[in-house]
Amino acid sequence: MKITVAQSLECVGVLTAIVYSLLVASNMGLEFLGFALLLISAFSIGLWAYLGGHSDNLLLRFFYVTAGIVGMLRWF
């Protein structure tokens, strides 16, 4: 079974979103790292959505990219 670029992007996006959620929810002072992971997740899944023709998902990813940037600036 060959893994495609789109599948890799989706997997990276999902895993970084899970870790982001855990870091922010844990309240251990790792919010900046969490928001950086949100940014990576949003870009990865956004690119996956673009490659797969999931245009409805791109608007949501744009919001998550924005939220990641705002979160990083706020906690920096």
C-alpha cells in the first residue's frame, strides 16, 4: 500500500491538531507551542483539502490559520 502526499498531509494535520488540543487544554504554559501546532495542522489539512477538491473545508482552515497566528502573537 502506497501512501500518497494527500494522505500524509491529512495524517500530519490530524496528529498535530490532537497534540495542540492537549497542550492548550493542559494549561501547562505550552500554549505557544500548541498554537504553532494548530498553524501546522491548519496548513496541512488546508493543503490536503485543496489537493482533494474539498473547497468547503478551505474556509474553515483559513479560520484555523488565523486563530493559530492570533494565539501565537497573544502568547508570545
